[in-house]
Amino acid sequence: MNSSNPRALPAVEKVLKALGEQPVPRPLVTNLVREAIQAKREAKEGAADFEVFVREVQLEIDHLNRARIQAVINGTGVLIHTNLGRSPIQEAAAQRMHDIAVNYNNLEIDLDSGARGKRGRYFEQLLAQLVDAEAATVVNNCASALILILRLFTANTGKKEVLISRGELVEIGGGFRVPEIMEASGATLREVGATNKTSLNDYARAIGPETAMLLKVHRSNFWMEGFVDSPTTEEMAALAHEHGLAMVEDLGSGAMVDTGQLAPIEHEPLANEILKRGVDLVCFSGDKIFGGPQAGMIAGKAELIAGLKKEPFFRALRCDKLILTLLECTAQAYLDARATSSIPSLPLLDMLQLTVDSLRERGEAMGKELAGLPVDWSLGESTAQVGGGTMPKSAIPSVTLDLKAHGLKAPVLAKRLRRQALPLMGYIAEDLFRLDLRTVFPRQDAQVVNAITLALS
Ligand SMILES: *Cc1c(COP(=O)(O)O)cnc(C)c1O
């Protein structure tokens, strides 16, 4: 650029040279530089100052760099936060995944015969055992599990219609929309009853020659109270079977242990309880309260599971070796714990069981570490949530570390904390930056103090 001419645009090469080494690959940096020059050109303004221009591009690069997946500290108090990657994985499972990732493995080899083996065979048996089902399988996520199930009962059967209560369509967790899923599968949705009230008779009246199945979707991220009614799963299953139809329940979260036993929260229905009520198939997510990776578990009648695995779509939705490894480890942790009537050590379950006293103790210790920094701190009472479309009524008593930085508004502090090398996520309430300690791993306490220290200096 010619600095004597304010309208001249800088040359790409010169900007690249000024930027030097960058954390994102060179071609991406070049694109950003070109785009910035183009933007200046379109705005018909020259780069008034080369240094300023380079700094602007650097901000773009930093912004892009921060978009790469990286660890963050979750101080939001939402245990299953879809935006923060839902469930953390058990350490032992992650280590096993590492071993599988860097080596070849027996994904589809029978090591006894040397012949081709079946992918997911071990996990399928663990899962069936865990939920006390005849058989089980797994696909990419719960939404795709539902698509696969809908296809099984509606594609090539001459019956396209699926009955679902209007009350279960209102809103479901994680941007999950049942009508869209149904459309994608080719099934036709038939809404039954009213938003707040659906009777067994509503279903009975809606059954016609086109009906393939009844679907119950677990109400996940909302809770209706008052004048609310819906038939039980048992009643719906009996009705479906009377008419030779299938009964399926989408559980969403899929708890494996009695959640009421872990924290003062409601009992989330267990997959085995739902199967006992007579449903033919049940599906749930792998990365919600189950505590594993993204996956869609399906369990129920052996003949139906076999049918699902023959669907052409199954091949498109199958899980990879790393996911299967994590699922195996997580399922095995549940089964091992069950043998000793204990609760498995999984990050989410551990978090649920933390006592308020232990959180307060940690908060005190962290607060004391902040002495001398330009910030006032206090401990607050809060309620953590399971989240992820799970247990909307649950408010788990928790403790927050509340910060008020001197001369710094809460949103500014929040932004600084998000932009640390190890980003720290909290929330703002009444002009305070609040950090819910239930979702912060105790091993991260020192990192929290460090992030706050850096953000304030
Ligand atoms: C979360 C949820 C889903 C979607 O699960 P994914 O694994 O994210 O596809 C489906 N149904 C219900 C009831 C849910 O809560």
C-alpha cells in the first residue's frame, strides 16, 4: 500500500507478511485477507491505515480460530447443554477410545473365525441386557433412530399414518421437531386430541386403514400442569395391539438408573420400565442422561430390531468405531455397577450427586484465591438443571460463585472469560456474572481461578 494515497488498497502478500505465523491454516488466512480487501473495495474506502487494517484481519482470524472445537468450562448449571456438547465422557472410556483411534481394530472381524463379523455386536448385547429387552441396536442419534423406526412401519407397508398426541408436539428439546422428522421419514403425521388433553378414545377414534403405529414422545423440555391428561403407555400399547398396530415410545433422555436416587429431582422414566409397559420399541439419545457420545439407542422386540437393521437407511445411519467404543464402555459401567447395586462413576451422575455443602466449600476456596483482584465475589444459591430436554421440573439445589468486577459490566467480563485459552461459560443475572459450581468439575477449580485472574488483568 502506498501510505501517501489513502484510497489505495493493501496487497494480499504484504498483509500476509505482516500477519506472520497464524494458528489457522494459510489458505484460510489468505481467504480472510482477500475478503477484507474486497469488503474495503466495496465500501469504496481505502485502507486508511495499514496497521489498523492488519489488526482488523487479525481479529477475524482470532474469531475463526476460536470456532474450532475446544474444551470449555461449563459454569451454566445446565448439566446436559446441547450448545456445550451435551454429556461429557467418562475418563476410562475416552482412554479406550484413544487406543482404538490410533490402531486398527476388530470392528467387523470375528477374531475366532477370521471371517467378517458384525459391527456393534458386543454393544447391542450390553444394551439389550441393560434395558432388559429382547434385542437392541444403535444409530447416529435419537432423531435418526426415530426416522428408521417410522420407515420400518410405514415405508412399503401400505400404511403411512402415525398417531401422536397434539400435547407431545408443542416443543421438544434441542431444536427437535417431531413433524419434520416424520416428514423426512415419509410417514404421515396424524395429530390426536388437544394440546393439554388427549384421551385413549381420541387415539381409538383416529385409527383407520392407513394407520401404522402409535407414537408417544416423552415430554422433555416443558411441563404442563393443571388440566392435563393423557393415556398411559400401557393403555396405548394395549389399544395398538388390539388393532394389530405398533406402539413406539421416544424417550429422549434414557436414564439407566433411578435419577430420584441421585438428587432431589423427579424420577425420569427408565427404558426398561417403558418396555415393561408393553411398547414394541423404545428409543433414546446416547449423549443425554445416559452419559455417552451422540447416538440413538433402540431397544425392544427382536424381530423388529432385525427388521430395522435390514432397512437401507440403517447403513446410512450407522455408528463409527469411536462412538461404539465409548458406548461399550459406558454401558459396561452401568452393568458392572448394577452387579454391586451401586451407581456407576460417570461425569453426569457424579455431578448430580454433589452435595450443596461440597459446592459451597469449593466456592469459598475459589473466592479466597481471588483476593487482591479488582472483583467482589460472593456465593449465591441457585438451581442447576439437567437440561437437554430432560426433567423440565427438576431444579437441583446448587451454589454459584458470583462476580462483580470493578469498573467492568457483567457482559464485558463474560466475554473476556469466554475468550480465555480455556473458555469459561457462566450466566448473567442482576448484573452479576454467575458461575454455577455443580457443572464445573472439581479438577477445574484452579483453572476457573486462573481464567478469572487473567480476565481481570
Ligand atoms: C433430545 C430428544 C430427541 C433428539 O435426540 P438426538 O439424539 O439429539 O437426535 C428426540 N426425542 C426426544 C423426546 C428428545 O428429548
